[in-house]
Amino acid sequence: MRQPITRLLAILGTLYFSTNITFAQQSKLGVEAHVDKPIQDKWALIVGVSNFKSKSIPPLSYAVKDATDFYHFLIKDAGFAPDHVRILLDEKASQRRVMSELGSKFLARVVKRDDLVVLFFSTHGSPAQMDLRGDNYLVAYDSEPEDLFASGIEMQRVLDATSKRVLTDRVMLVLDACHSGALRPGGKGLKRAANFDASALAQGSGQLVICSSQTDEQSWESRRYKNGVFTKHLIDSLRGSGKPKELGAAFSELKDRVTSEVLADRQVNQTPVLNSQWEGRALVVSAPPVNPQQLPPFVKEELEPDSSGSLSVAMQTKLPEQTDVPAVGDTVAPAKLILDCDYFKEPGNPKQLLQAYNATIRQNPRDAQMFYKRACVHIQLKQWIAAHNDLAQAQVVDPNAARVYLALAFVFSKMNDPFSATRNIEKAKFLNPSLPPNQRLPEIVECGD
């Protein structure tokens, strides 16, 4: 009797193990089949903040432009439907709006399984190693730098939203937000030198994270063009020659280009970092979605306007009538000239002027007069670093313009650099004989309030 029972147990054991092996094989194949599925649809949220509500946060020169350029890249080159990409710039990038678009009003309502989500942030921030409890923060338009716990965009909340409220495991997070060098012209930062840890963020989200530099480095805005070095080369590398390119290959190009440019221009290191928990085939951002969906009407109706409308308006805004801007006016030069904000005042609404000048400069990046005029608007808004960068560009295009040196002198005085202010006044005086008689500079030129 024992022999038949033994045989039966052996047969049952064989069936048990073979069944489990088959199930395990099927499960493994099922996982592989899932991760290799093509992208069903593509969505994106882009955030860029150059000017902040708090006057204690220094403005950035190109964060808004970086975000805008990345927005245009996704729509024009990467196959994202325009209504699938939301962009929040400056005052629209409040803490509430960013988290709402991510976790309740937009992505959480439209993203489905196997969709691709791209999140792009260009702003200030404070990485984990600088926080009392080790938390990462991005700085929104309305953030208070001394109370980021209450007013900042906590990265853990962003990661939680992508993993728990956005129903896909295909998320690409891009952070052009190195957080150092408070008032160093060309540097992007808030207070202290450190950046996010891409590895820790990727592990926390299980996804793909790209940071603009390593944790102990600073990210830089370019001296050669009007962008952050990282974002410019990110777009160029992803775009390539117009052919689809895997993210890994694009990142290798990006890393080499950024490292080389910053080392040559700044004599410091900036090393972009990619950390991926991505499974399956390599990501191709420009891969066409196989099942694109329409944005549901009820979602569209409930969304607040983003910044995409202002991008179109900026391109269509009529520029004020172009006239030569004299160095000291159309009257006989006074015996003493005091440089102040009113001296450089441009007629018109500053924000509308910025939109108009931005559009013109995009079309003609060699127009020294437009850079000077835009710098004058930045001076009115007391955005000293932005004004400095525009004047430096005008100086490159037209190195013999006395008015540019006068504006630089005033900006340097506001940045507590009296030596550079005096030096630029002397340069303006040196160029003085080339000016018309009614625009000649007096012997005494000083910087006022």
C-alpha cells in the first residue's frame, strides 16, 4: 500500500513543481512583456521661475527661457501634443499650482498605464543635505526662502504624487536646479553649493532622474548664449540630427558638452548626472505614442490658464517704435550726471516690454540695441544680474557704445562693486568724443540710488 502512495506523492510533487515553474516563467515573461510595451501616450509638466515674489531670492537670467525652449522642443521635435504639455512660468508657478497640476487637476486625471510623463524644473532650490531633516525642496514663485517647509515644493511630495497619484511607472524627471552661489553672475542658486542626489531621488521614485550637476557642484548659465548650459545641451542632444535617439546616448553627448563648456568658460566642473531605475527598452523621448488620447473636455474646462498663451502673445506683441537712445538725452549735457533708475527708464509697461524684447531677440540675437533696451527694463525691475547679462551681451555685439558702459556702471554700483562701476564710467568717458555734441558726458558722472 505504501508503494502506490509514494508514487502518488511523487506524481503530485512533480505536478506542483512543474506548475510553479511554469507560473514563474509566465510571470517573468509577463513582466518583460509589460516593460517592453510601447508608449501609449505622452504628457509633460514644465516649470520655470526666473523672478520670485520674495525680493530676498535673487532672480535667474534664463530659467524661464530654458523652460520655454524645452516646451517648444517637446511639441515641435518630440511629438508631444500641445494640449498634453502644461508650462508654468514665474507667477503662474506658485506652490499650489505646481502641486495641483501634478497631483490633482492635470496629470493625475489624464495619465494612464504605459503613458510617458516628463517633468522639467528650472528654478532655485535647496537640496537634502542643506535641510534640518534632510528634505529636498524646489523654490516656487511664492516660496519664502526662510520657510521652505511651508512654502517650498518638497521633492518627496513630487515623488509621492508621481508614484501614487499618476498612474504610470514611466516618469522622467529633469532638474536644472543647482542651488548655490546666491549672487554670482551666471550661477544658478539660492544659498549654498550643493545639488540633488539623483541616485536617491531615482530610488525613491523608481524612475529616471536627470540632474544638471553632481551634488557638490554648481550649475551655470552660459556666457555664450541665452540659456543654462545644461538645458541647451540637453535639448540639442535629444534633438540630434532629427533621428530618434535613445536617452542614454543623448545623455553621454550632453555630459561631454556641458563638462567641456563650463570647464573652458568658468574653470570649474559641472557634471550632469543620470540615475535610472528604468526597466525594459531604452527610453526614446521622441518615440511616437501608439495610442494618443484627446484631452478630456471636463479636464480642460477645469484647468486654470497656464503660461503657453503668453508665449504666443510675446511673439505677436508689437514693439514700441524704435528710436536711438541717447546717452544723456537730447538736451545740452549738464555739468554733473547722476545715474539712477529713472535715467535708464524705458517708456511703457515693463512686463509687456520684456515680452516684446524677448521675442525680438529670439529672432535676432545680434541686436545690441535690443539687449540694451531689455537691460534697461531689468534695471527698472531691479533685476541686477539679468541687466548685467544683457549688457554684457550688448557689449560683445557693440563694444564701443558708451551708454552700455554707463548702464554697467550703475548695475555694478547696485551689486556693491564700486571698483567695476568706476572703471565702466571711465570707459564711457573714453568713448565720449564719438557722441553727438548734445549727448556728450559731463566731467562728473556718479551713481545714485
